[in-house]
Amino acid sequence: MPSIFTPTPSEIERKEPGIGGKPPVDRRPTGGGGGGGDDEWRNERDGPRALLHRVRFFVLSALAADMLFFAVLVVFFFARQAGMHMDPRTHEFIGDWRPVLLPPILYLNTALLVLSSLTMERARRLIFHEIDVLEEWLGMGRPALRNTLPWVGATFLLGMLFLAGQWDAWRQLSAQGFAFDRWSTPASYFFYVITGLHAAHLVLGVLALLFCLCALGLFRRVEYRQVAVDATAWFWHTMSLAWLVLLGVLALGQ
């Protein structure tokens, strides 16, 4: 009588992996040759997205420290506003604070800065536009550069106009008799300190915009241009928001 061979479950599992057997091995992508294949999969953290996140984290951390510095300055502003001294003749406490009339050009400067923040955000969105970026990756032109460059240039011009307006505001305040010297009143002194420190930060922002304009023309890889525009945009937005807060403090704190 011929013997009947019955396959064991383990052999069925080996021969028929698609029916209840072991699942297929999940192989890593090789990347299409030219550079290491499996190593590229392991070094995923060194890609353009990781670079963007590192630069953004560094910029936001530095800006957080700056905002803390401005917050301390505002605290000193209100603390000094409450300062008093005793009149030796009447023996009464008299407030040291003498409010100053803010130059009206500050409000025009504010409108320019808000507009520049909008143009910079437009530039940031255009440099990340997927269709344009894909065309650059495929070597079909540089549409991301062509669309982003005018908006960064407009932001640069608006930033320069803001700084020129701030200089004119200092000239107007000085013409009122509130020059920045040791005889200044506490209110005018804090006006110069607050607006001057913010203007110094905005000068750094204008230099960053100038670098961004150069990077758009010099960097061949779109990823590096994205990093330059993104970092500059975050810095510019933060300085715009800081100015709105500082102007509110100067206007309402008088």
C-alpha cells in the first residue's frame, strides 16, 4: 500500500508564504543608485527638512530671548513711570514722569511695517509652493525664484522706509525739546531706548533681507533658498509683532 505524504505546517508556511505564512520582508528603499542606497535611508535626519527645522529652532530660540529682553524693558518702563521724589520746600511727593507727545509719523511707520510683514509672508509661501518647487527639482526653470524675489525686494524697501521714518520721528521729538541727553525726561529717555533698540533689531532684519536677496540669486538648490526665506520671515514677523506691542506701551503708558 503506497504511503501518503502529508506536508507539515512548517513546510506549508515555507512554500506558501502568501497564504497564512510568514509575511514578506519589509525592505528599505535604496534611493535609485548613486550614493549609497541604504545609507541614505539611515541618514534621513540630515536631509533638507531637518536643516529647515534646525535653523527654525535656532531662530525662534534667539527670538524668544529677545522677547524676554523687551519684556524686561517694558517692566522697567512702568516701574520708572511710578517714580516720585520729595519736594524739599513743600515736603510733598511729586511724580517724575512727564509725558511726551508721540510723533504722528510713528503710526505711518507702523502701517509700513505691517505691510512689510504681509509681503514677507507672501514670499515665504511662494518659495514653498509645491508646483514651483517640483519644477525646479525637475530642471524645468526657476519659478519659485521668479515669484519670490519681488516680494522679498518689496519687504526690503518697506523696511528701509520704516527705519527712515523712525529717524524722522527722533528728529521731531528732538525739535520738541526732548533730545536724547542726560537732561532728558524719563519719558523721552525711554522713548529713545525702546525705539532705538527695536530699530537696531530691524537693521539686523534688513541685513537678513539683503542676504536673502543674494541667496535667492546665488543658491542653486531650492532647499537652501527656502531655509533663507523662512528664517528671515520668522525674524521679520517677530519684530513686527514686537513693534506693535512697544508702540502700544509708548502710547498708552504716557
